Amino acid sequence: MNISIGLWLIIIVGGLAGILSSLYVVVSLFGTLGFKIYRKCKFGISLFQ
């Protein structure tokens, strides 16, 4: 299996893009939930607004 350096770069960049976008979705999900719970506790605002 002889894969050129250009193909390795494409594989690595694509893999990193997938990992980073998945991490962003997970972090933003928990960040949004945390912010909504904080507003609920501090201001009594509904979780669904």
C-alpha cells in the first residue's frame, strides 16, 4: 500500500475536521443547556425560551 504524502494530508485534514466539528456540537449542546439552567435558577426564566 503506497499512499502519497498528498493523500495522507487529505486524510488527516478530513479526519481532524470531522473530530473538531463533532466536539464543537457536543460542547455547544452542553453550553446551551448549562446557560438555560443558569437562567432558570437565577432569573426564573423558562427552559423553553
